[in-house]
Amino acid sequence: MRKHLLFIFTILTVFYSVSFAQDTVRMMQYNLMYYTNNSGISDCNSTTNNLETKDAALKTIFKYVQPTLLCVNEMGPSMTYVNRILDNVINTDGVDYYSHGLLTNYSGGNIANMVFYDTRKLTLCNNYYITTSYRDINGYRFYYNSNELQNGDTVFMTFWVAHLKAGNGYESVRDVQVRQLLQRIESMGAPGNVVFSGDFNMVGSEEAAYQTMVNYENSLYRFYDPIQQEGHWNNNAQFASVHTQSTRTSSDGCFVTGGLDDRFDLVMVSQYLYYGIYGMQVLTDSYHALGQDGERFNGSIVSPQNNSVPSAVSTALYQMSDHLPVIVDFTVNATTGIADRANNFMMQVVNPVRDNLQISLQTEEESRITFEIYAVNGQLLSAFDEQFSEGRQTITLPFDFPKGIYVLKATNDKHQQFIQKIVR
């Protein structure tokens, strides 16, 4: 087994080493706390929740983080607010390359979701929405602007943003909303690089909605917590380092008080992002709530002094919202075609695999090739030989293994190799 594990480590290292240049995509998930003049709450008005103050605070935070994507909740459902954030916060000080997704509010209500993104790195190719009993869930599909884009080499990624129903007694509603999302993603076909973020309003991982995310019946569509912090988060000092709400202990009526004692804001990722299967991988060590130093249980983001960020940023976090933003980085391979060359033969594998493994192969001379399929723990599951003539041909082979992640290794009679991760 140790030999097998060494082999699997080696081939995955080789696989990544031929992936060429890497870039980083940084996302920031943020509940803006009623970024609107019509919150529907009498205590949230132009004095207690002033948009000019919020603009200045959000600008300080945005310029400090410099995210590729900003996914937000609680923005007014009007292009007035979308454009205001772009013009007053993001596309300022010489910056002019951020754009936004489609604004929807088909479920009704006075707040909505949105994404702002850096057009130098990403191109938005699709917008999706799901109507629920309370608020829309919004999806945004991008592709990475690779240097090899003209050759078809890129990475696709989809970011879903939700603001689930808040409050005790609404656990089943949150579960229904999450199931609506998972069923929609499943109906769209093959899974891939998917992020699900937002204000989930959950008190702990024991909630039905969270369990649905991580234990969904179709395992291909389950989500992972990048930092694996499962437990009862509410008012639990054990999870002080991941609490995102509330930023303050006192209020004039608009901002929620009580100090930092809830993990409402989360970023969840598909297994393909968690393991880095399709040219993009979450950097688990990058996941953090901005300004959260783990020393503020039931306390304020600014008192005592917060040394995890500059004082101007901690003040801006206090002024902007009663939530903290969550930041996560992803690596993206700038060249991501699934074909790989091994001197004189080239292969392509249809991924993900269904009931059959389909392999297309181009050889410059007659060759005998040995195929080996390994589990991710290094166990050899199958081995077989095939004779190929010169030219291009395709073979289709039964793939009877359970759903999961595997490694295909192909070796020709000159000991040249092709290595590919495959998913069923």
C-alpha cells in the first residue's frame, strides 16, 4: 500500500507540474446589511444606515481585499444600487474594469443578491436564478480569461449566492431552499467547479439544510466546508475564530447587536473545487472572515483594538455591516486542456465518466498501450493492454466502479506515460 501511495503522490505531482502557469481568483462574500433606502425597517434610515457612510466603508474594505469577485446579500433590488456600488466604491481611483451580474427579484422582497467581478480575469457567460418562498437564489457562470483561450483552454466556474430565511422555526424552510438549489444544479448536468455562498442564517451544522448540502443523495453534487468547522456555532466560544455576526455590542436600532457569536456567512465548495479536479482548487488556508482574530467572542470588531487588519479597515467593517465578509482564494491553471502529450502519443478522456470510459488516442506509429486505473488511495483497481495502429482512434470500455475520483495511467511500449484524473 505504501508503494501505491507513493505512486499516486508522484503522478499527481507530475499532473500538476504540467499544468503550466497558475493564477489566483479571490472571492469575497458579504452581507451588506440593507444597502438600500427602502429596507422596510423603520430603525434603518438615512441616519442609522447612511449610504454615503456605507460607500466609504465598503470602498476601504474592497480596496484592501482587492477581490476578483464580490458576492453580496441585502442590496436593494434596483440597478440604482448596483450602479452606485460600481461608481462610488469599486470602479474608482483609476479602476474601470469591474462589471456585474444580472439583478433579479422574482421572489419579491426589498433586498437582493449580486456579484461584481473583474473583467480582466473573468467573463460572465450565464446568469441563473431560482425563485423560493422568500428570496431568489442567484447563479453566475464564468470562464477564466486564459492566455490560451483561443485554443479552447479555459476553466469554467459557477458561483451561487443565497440569503436563506432567518430565524428559529424556519429550519425546514432553509432546507427546502437548499434542496431547490441542489436539484437545479443536478438538473443542469455534469457537476464541476461550483461555489455556494451567502448568509445562510444557520446556528450550526446540525441544521437540516447544512446536512442536505454535505450529504445530498447524489454524492456528485455535495458541498464541502473548506475549513471543516462543523458543530453548533451559535454562542459557542469553540468557534470564535469563524464567527461572522455581529460586529458590534451596541446599536442605535438598525444594526444587530450581541457581538460576534454566530457563523451565518459561509462559502461552500463542490468536491471538484475541494480536490482541484477541473483546473481550479480552493486554497483552504485562505478561508477567513476579515478582521476575525478569534479574540472577539461576544465582542466588537473594534474593541479591544483589532491588530489583524489596519485600524481603518476594522473601523470600516464596524460601519459597513453587522456581518463580516468571508474571503476565499482559488488557484486556476492558466492552461487546462485535458489532453496531455507524451512525446509521440496524445490522449483525451471524456470526463466525468458515466458507465463507460471513452478514450481518444493519437499515435504516430503502431503502439501497444497499458492502461491502469487507480483509486485515490493508490490501490490498483484494473489493468489492461490495447494494441493501437498509427493515427487517431477511440475506444470505449466499461467503467463499473462506484462514484468517486480515480486516476488513469497509460504507458506505451516506449515507457512514455499519460496521467489523468477522472471522475465518475
